[in-house]
Amino acid sequence: MKKYSRYAVRNRTLGFDMITSPRKHIIASIATIIAAVILASLIASAFGAASERVLIVFFISLIAVVGMGVYSGNSGILSFGHLSFMAIGAYAASLLTLPAQLKIATLPKLPEWLATTEMGLLPATVIAVLLTSVVALLIGLAIGKLEGSAAVIATLGLLIIVHGVAIGWRDVTRGSQTFFGIPAVTSLWVAAVGVILALIVGRLYRDSISGLRLRAGRENAIAACAVGVRIRRERLISFVISAALMALSGALIAHFLGAISPKKFYFTDTFLLLAMLIVGGMTTVTGAVAGAVAITFVTEILRRFEGGFSVAGLEMPAVFGTTQIGIGLIILFAMFRKPDGLAGLKEWEERLFPGHPVGDENAVSAQNVSTQSLTAEDMTMKFGGLIAVSDVAITLNPGEITGLIGPNGSGKTTLMNMLSGVLVPTEGEFFLGNEMLSGLVSHEIADRGIARTFQNIRLFENLSVFQNVFVAALSTRDGKNAHARTTAALARMGVAAHADADAGTLSYGDQRRVEIARALACEPSLLFLDEPAAGMNREETDNLMETLRGLTIDLGLGILLVDHDLKLINQLCDRIVVLNEGHKIAEGSPEEIQNNPAVIEAYLGPNRQD
């Protein structure tokens, strides 16, 4: 599709179906990465061996920081355990490159095939990266089931476990003793090639489909699931890629130092690399570079003072831990003054070359609207001893707007949450046509043509308006015609002009429109809207009513509408369902509901005047 090729570049060699960033951003980023690394290497070479050593360590550290950022920056889950993968890569590559005679002499219990194997750095590194990726896949399947602080603590446990294995597995790692004899073959240019590869992989992943989906999940997991994002799968992909980059850095540092030990991959270096990630900014490759430069510079200065120094004849004593203290203070300063890091939330080229081409605003995507109705029976939701919804039946038809009203706490949002997969009903079943949807999670229901908005706006605030809608299109209907669907949804909701703005910067009314556009990009047959007019003035509400009528007339959508604006409900809805204290007390046309005694008593109040 020609319009789409303007916006995305394909990169199947890295396993990405497509990159979601404009071509100019990717080209500028890759060209700058290559040029900057080569220039830095040439300058270091001109200054001699000491400068080369500093730059090699910097390059290897930067690989590790980018690796940590691929997972932590895109998922929002801070990992304390990624140096475990660095250790696995270092030991695996070292065992493959260690001279056979030395292995036989110092590690006599190694398997014969391993003891007699002696490889070069490149094949050993490739094998180490692949091995680490497999280990990360298995670990990620477990950690991926955890959320928030539980996931963070699990990564800390991973670090401790791998450290313990490295110390205890003396027949392979020499335990806590130094693992020596590793060929010191990581030259400046070898490290330069490694860091170029890592930076490009990190940059491409961030704007791959998987990366965009994961960033959406980082911003708001519930909303991401509701538009089809499989967060656990995306976390697992990033976890494996980040582990592979950590293994690369481990292999290179081992073959630079020539000797390693388990303490090299424990808390001290974890603290140093996390400092680089946090100070620079977790969410971008630009931040990884900025943080690595800042912390490396400060570290080199503080290390010179750690052993003591003299000022104007005054001798200052050695202070153990000066470097760690200084880095800790920098982290605190950054968190207070620059909570998003030195680089912020955007890559440098996104700031320099803003713009998301949305193509023809008159584009219309093919709307695969189902003619099947959604039927729900005996829907019940219990929270402990509280029954929020009890034995409710409801039918939603394509092309019809159904209102769902009731007093506060009557169960409206809970019912909508059950029908959209956010909550699993305690009792009851619901079907789309003949297909039972009960038990399906949000992303599975979204992919079957049921999309929704939320009572409290749940946008991906730090993603652009275009990306908010695009991620929904990419994550449903197998991503078919994603760009056309995005463009059509933005145009229909009147927010195409804001495509490049961060969603969190828009006015309240426009944010509501973006949320509806995001739901429309899923190409649904049924659309659930939870108080879409809340916070809007009368003019905005009237415009929204006109838009919603157009959705049913032009696209044949069925709409389930929850709102407290009775004028909107009565003028817009074909049929109204009324809940009270979790029970359905009435159903009918707006005229029938207005004159229903039970509704007057429970919802409108006993003193209502006609």
C-alpha cells in the first residue's frame, strides 16, 4: 500500500514485520549511530591506549544499558536481574574460547566435547547469545505472569539465583575464584561493531510493532488489552531481545578483561548500569547514550578522587565508596529535576523531525461489521460478599444504540467490564452469535469485534495521537489495513489535525474523541462507550451525538452507551436498559422508560414532574 510505505519501513532481518516510525527518523538514527561510533573510535585511537580502554568499556557498558532499556524502558518494569544474562553470556563465550589445554588442566570435570572445543570470538559470542536467549525465554515465561513490584522483585531474585549458581558450579565457572585465561581479543573496533549493532537493534525494536504495543501496555495495561494488545507476549519478546544484548555485552567484556568472576555481574555493576539507564532516560536509546556518557564521565572523575587528593596544599584523605556515593546523588538529583531522564521521553530525531503523516483524511477503511448480536444471560458479578451485578440479561444488536442507565453504584460499568473481558463473570454467559465469549480476556474479545472506551479516560498519554490509534489497528484484525483504519478513525472523530501531538496534552473533549477513534480503529461491530460525554459542554455533547448517529448509520455499528446525561440518552438511544442495585429493573424505548414507575422510583426519583 503506497500510503503506508511513506510511514513504515520493513525490517524482516531482525524479526520485525514492520517499523512504525517514519522512514526519516530511522534513517537519521541509524546514520547518526554509525557516524558517532566511528568518530569516537577514531578520536580515541588518536589519543592512545588509555583512551581506547576507556572507550571500549564505555561501548560495552552502553550495549548493556541498551539491553536493559529494551525491556525496562518499553515495559515500564525496572529489572535488577539483567546482569544475570550478562554473566551467562560471559561464561558461555569464555568456555568456548578458552584454550583447550587450559580447560583440561583447570576444569577437569568439563564434558569432553566442551573441554576440547576452542572457538574464535565471533562464533562463541553467537552461541552464547543464542543460549542466553533460550534461558531468557524460559525465565520470561514465568516472570511475564507477574505485574508491578512483584515482577521487579522477581528480577532481583533472578540476579541472586544466577550469582549463587555461578559461585556453586565450580566445575564449570571455578566458583568464586577468578575465571582466567580468556583470550583478550575485544579490540576497540570489535566493541564498536558490537555497540552499533546493539544501538540499531534497540532503536528498531522501540518502534517495531511489538515495541509500540509494549509501550502502550506500559502507559495503560487495561486500555492496551482492550484494543487487542497481548501484553505478556510483547513483554516476553522484549525480555528475550534484551537478554541477547546483555549476553553480547558479557561476551565482549570477558574477552576484554581476560578474567572474570561472579562479583563482576552482581550488585555493584547492576547499580552502575541502572544509574546510566535512569539518569539518561529509560524509554529511549537516546537516553541510554546520554546516561552512559554522563555516568562514565562522572565515574572517571570520582575514581581519581577516591584515593585521596590535595587542594592548595591541603591533603584530602581517601574515602572508600566515593564513586558510588556520587552516582547515588546524581540519581537522586535526576529523579527530582529530570524524572524522565536527561533525554526525556522522545528520541532526538523525533524532536528534530516531528511529524506523523496520516495520508488522505478522506480515506475509508473496509468495515467488516458483523450482523451477529451479542446476547448475555444470568450475568452476575460478586466481589467477596458484595453482589455488584445480579442475574442480568441483555441483548445488543448491530446498527442499534442501546443505553445503559441507573443510579451510581447500580452496576453499569461492572456489566460493561464483564462483557468486554476486563472482569470474568462470577456467573453467567455471553455470546456473539453462536460463539461463546465468556472466559475470554480483553484482547481476545477486542479481536472479535467488541471495542470500548472507559469511564475515566485511559489514553496512552506519552504516545502521540496517531500512535494511540495505530496500536489498536495493528493489534486487531491481524493488523490488516492498519494505516487506512487509523487514518479513517482519526478523520471521522475530527482529531487528524492532532496526529503528532502527545495524547496527554489534548483538551478533555479531544481526548474523549481520540479514545473513541482508538476503539473505531479496531474495526468493531459493537462499541461500548462508558460516559463518553462526561466533562463535555452542551455543544461538544451535541457534536458527539451527531458523530455517534453517523457510526450506526454509516458503519452499522451497535453501540452500548452508559451516560448520566439523560437528554443524550433519550435523544440518541433506540432502546434503554435500566439497572438498580445490580438488578435489571426495566428495558424498552426511551418513551417507555421515561414513564416506567420502577425507573421513576429508582432512578429519576419519586418526585419527578412530567
